[in-house]
Amino acid sequence: MSSIDEIRDSRIQKLEILKKRGLNPYPAESYRELSLKEAIEDFENLEKNKDVKWIAGRIMSIRGQGAIIFVTLYDGTASFQGLLKKDVIGDEKLNFWNEVVDIGDFVEIQGKFFTTKRGEKTLEVTDWHMLSKSLRPLPEKWHGLVDIEERFRKRYLDILMNGELKDIFEKKAKFWDTVREFMKSKGFLEVETPTLETTTGGAEATPFKTHHNDFDLDVYLRISIGELWQKRLMAGGFSKTFEIGRAYRNEGSSPEHTQEFTNMEFYWSYANYKDGMKLVRELYIEIAEKVFGTTKFTSHGHEFDLSNEWEIIDYVKKVEEMTGINVLTSNEKDMMNKLDELKVKYDGTNKERLTDSLWKYCRKQISGPAFLINHPTLIAPLSKTNEDIPMTTQRFQPIIAGSEVGNGYSELNDPIDQKERFIAQQKLIVEGDTEAMMMDNEFIEMLEHGMPPTCGFGFGERLFAFFVDKPLRETQMFPLMRPKSE
């Protein structure tokens, strides 16, 4: 078996042969008249009318030798077969093909359409041109790229050789199209908010920090999709807004977490968390039906059906039921002892982080669909308080397959309460909690001018990853990679 260097040297020699013939191995022009999908869809007419057409694509296979050669082209829309016969194309063009063409090259071929004895749609080639000479071979057909790092680094080859992966990305595009269409159909205005912020808000996460040279100012990449900005729009008189965009969190990776991802957030004036729950259930079912054609899924070891009644789970009661710990009244020592007993790893020893760790232990055992409600105030610094359930908030999270796949609130619009919660978060920052929320005095000032009752909700591509039962990184086209060492 030849080495990569030997294969590359051989193909460079073929490149030089093309150049010596006065042919550009990488022309800008193509005579292509039909995509391969169009050729398949209109094949009966093309064959009947004996049309002579140019088609083009990457060569995925070459079969035969001598007087008869079959090739398979792929152009991203479909695959199509070409036939080169010496008595049709002529000795010179066929010999030149054999001299310079390899699997992986992009070519265009001209000819008439016909059906083989085996019933295969085929173009009988009368002429051909090189469109792009490949210098490296494609991965072996049946095994493709096996090493996961290599797959992510050479995603273009991974997609080319793996039809399932291409289908996932096409579904992902439809996923976001469906979200956008749904939100607009409900009267929500699509908006754009800053991705560079002087304080991060809307979530609890460690931000990426950078420097604005013109202002000589340190800024952060946003960790939410404009939560504090969209709330300003509510104060400004907009009643329904949403944004789909990228968020950045400088934290660890896991099957459910990456540092860069797409989220959607909406804000809805004169609505509360109960209104939000109804809308979100309708949205998730719409996505499932339009993108996947079903509401039933098997994912991450769980089975769930979005068309079922969604269970309502009380945060405090569920944790106490499953662990014996009341997160509102228990102290940090008791919570740590319970986590140690359950063999749950936890980051941080303040009550907020311990509460979250206990819940994460519980949620892994819930298949859903369900809504988690009545979160402790400590872990919901932007949510309205439940007047009838002290120390809890009007927050809601959809749960499927043991994970949260969204987050919403009856948004806090009391400026005094909000400032006190920001101050509590500041204390956590001083104590070393890098994920606590920063103070935003301009946001407090906006609330003092007045913001109507509002429901806010956000979710991201984690939901899509759960629908296709893949780790989140697998559903990203180009996940971040460390530079390859030479």
C-alpha cells in the first residue's frame, strides 16, 4: 500500500501533465447544466429526448478498465453514474482520463442519458473536463474516518463519507427554520442584540474575556442571547421579541456542553411562566413533527413522547423525595454529606452549587417530558418569587431524557429585589464563583423606569442533540479543536 506522500507525489505528476497539455487543473468556469438531483428527477425526459447535457461532481468510485469505465459522481445533491466507452468517447479522451484522473477529483462530463440493463440511470460520456484535481486520497470507503479527533478536524471528509452526518446537519438547519417560522407565526419580532458586553447577564456561566482596542475596554462574549437587552425592549414598548444566535461560555466540555453554541431566547410582555409553558410545549411538538416526523424519541437511554401529558415536577419536593434533602432548609454540611454518600462529584461548596448538584443527580432519572418548576430563589436570580411558596420562584425548565432542554421565567421586574439578588451574586463572585452573575446597574435603572410583566424563555442546540441522540459536539459542523502539532 502506497504512503500518503507517495500518493500525493503521483497526483502532483498528473497535475503537471494537465498543465503541460495547456489545461487549467482548477478552472473557474464549468459547463454544468444540471445538478445530479435534477438529472435524476428529469431523467425520463432527458432519456426520451436524447438530450446532450453537462453534469459535474466529485468522483467517488471508478470501476472497470480498458475500453469500458464506470464512474460515480457526487455533487452534494445526489449521486449519478457515468459510462466512458472507447468506441463512444474515443481513444484519446479515454486514455487521457486514465492518465490523469483519480477518485476524489472533481470533473464535468457531457453525454446522453440512458438506462443500463441493470436499470441504472447513466450518462454515456462523449466529453469530459477536469474541474479540480485532488492531491490527497479520500478515506477508505467502508470505514471512513474512525478516530474522533480526525473526524472533527477533517469534518469536510467526515460529512462527505458519512451520509447520516450530512442528514443530521440538514435536519439541524430545518430545526432552526422551524423555530423561526413558529415564533414569527405567533407574532414575535426577530431582533439582534450585542454579542460583546461590558457585563454578562442572563445566565450563570464563566465568560470569555477580550479587549476592545478603540474604547480601551475589557469586554465579554455574551453567555446568553440578549436576555437583559431583550428585557429593555419590553420596557421600550415591544411586546414579543426573539433572537437566534451564538453564545459563548468558557467552561468545561461534556456530551451536553460546548464553549460555543446556538441558542434562541424569546420575551413576551403581559405573560407569565404558565403562558410560557403552554407555548414551549407547542413549539417542541411542532419541531418534532416538522423536522423528524414523530413525537416519539429514544435518547441517552430514555424513551419519551412529546405528545403525552407533560408532568409538572416541583424542584424542592422532587429533590427531597429522591435524596431526603430539603434544599431550602438543609445546611451546606448536610448537603455535602449526602452528595458524598451518593458518590456525586460537585464543584463549589456554597449552597447554590450544592443545590444544583443535588438536582442534577435527580434529573438523570427523569425521562420526561416534564416541566420543572418552583426553583429555589438562590439559583434563579432573574425570576419572580412565588408569593405563595416562600424562597422559590416562577421558573420553568422542560425536562427530557434526564436533562434540562430549556429555561424560562416569569421575569423579575422589581428593581429593588433585582438589585438585592445581584448583590448576593456579587458576594459569590468575591468568594471565587466564576459562574455567578455580574452586577448590571444600567439594567437596574431600566427596571426603575418600569418593565411590564414578562415571560422569558431560552433553549439551544442541546435540544436538537437529544432529538438525534448524539453528543452535542457531534451535531456541530466544526467544533473547536486544538491546533494540530506538526
